Amino acid sequence: MSRFAYLFDACVAKQVLDAMGRGAARVTISVDLNRTQRSFPVEKDELILDETTRLGRESLRHMAAKSQRVFSLKGKRLKVLETRNGGYCKLVPTDQAPLLEISGVKMHISKGISPFDSAFRMAAQVVRKGGRILDTCSGLGYAATAARSLGAREVVTVEKNSTVIALRAENPWSEGLLAPEILTVQGDINSYILQLQTASFDGIIHDPPRFSLAGELYGEAFYRQLHRVLKRRGRLFHYTGNPGLARRGHGFADDAVRRLKFVGFRDVTRFADLMGVVARK
């Protein structure tokens, strides 16, 4: 039995309701957010998950009406994977891995690509086989997991928000963080980075929350620290997002490029598809 609860979203709930409507004896669904498919019996108005766990039609109807929620079922306890402790955080379902949303802001690229695949593409900009990688803002851990799968020798991944850490503990797509090559740190990267040795990383993935939530992670002082801990010829991917134009007509990403160049980064290039910037020391 998986250490995770049974996980549902509106799409899966609708699949089960459709099977019930057709009088089907079984239904094949994913109960781990699209990682695998399993077949379960359907009896009258209930989905039979195991000897002690059943899900009734009314609960399925409730879930089917909530397209932006992920539900967890363990025993008889059905809950939404969200919390309002220290800001509203939740998992939002997609066709693949769920994404993280904080205070109404999606923490992943969500248009035209899945969160897990976009994290893989970000990591691919900086990871070289056998390299040591710093992932500044771990979130659900997708970038760190991708860096390991791309051949990183070690990944140091840092996350400040205890609520995010609690949510990813219930997300099967975050299970890769348990790999021995990944060191997970709970802390504020703005202060933690001061403890890191100079020129100790071959690549950095800097995917911070948007500026309004963590403006200090877009500033010159923090960029200097990124430059300091990166090895010569090391590469940085910095997700900037697309928050629109700043004052005096300057683009937000353009200002980030200017600051990165000012602190010493070279070959600083916009990467429009991933809404970020690639740079080299």
C-alpha cells in the first residue's frame, strides 16, 4: 500500500460518476494524480477502493464540481489539499503533476506545458552530468527531482514555507525529493546562501515566488550571492515570470537582466518559452 492517501480531482470523480451512470462493474482511474492507473470495483452508489475505504456518489459529485482542487481520502477522512495557515496555499490539478498555488498566484508555468515538464526544461539549462546544483526555492521539488534525473551528483534544494513542505509531503510527484542525492533544507534562501562556500555549485536554478511575494530574491544583493556561490563557467537559470511592465517603460525581465550583468554574470539571455533568463559566470 502506498504511503500516500487516495487522491482525486474533478476529472477522476467524473470518470467514476460516468461509470456508475452506465452501470459498470469496474472503473480504471488514477488515484495518485496521474502517475498510475488502477482498476476498482463499483457497487451501486459506491466506489470500492479497499476493504475499509469506500467513496459514495454524493462525495464524488462534490469533487466533480471543484475543478481547481485536489482531494485526499484516507480511511473515512476526505479533505482538500489546501491550507490557510500563513497564506492560502493549495495543490491544483493538471493533466500531469499538480501545481502549487499561493495566495491566488500559480507557482509554475501552467499554459501549454505541465509543471513537471517545465521544471525539467529549467533544470536542463544548467545541469551537467556529475555537477552540483543549488535549487533556491524548492516548492514542490520538481526542479530538484529533474536535476537529479539529468545526472546531477548532488542537489541542494531550499524551501522556506512550512505549509508548502506539508503539501508536498502529500504529493506523489514530490516523492523524488527522498533520493539520497538530494539534500532538502528548510530555511530562507536569502540568509542560507550566506553560509554556502564560494564557487561551490556548478549550476543554479533560481525559481522564486513572484516579486510581490519575495522581492528581495530579485535584488542586486541576492544576485551577488548567486554569482559568488557559482563556479567559473557555471550556469544560472532564473525564472522571472511575466508580471508586465515596470515604471518608465522598462520590462521586469529586462531589469533582472541588467542587474545580473551588473553583478558580473555573462552571456545573459532571455528565455521566452520558460519566462526566464539564462546566464553564465
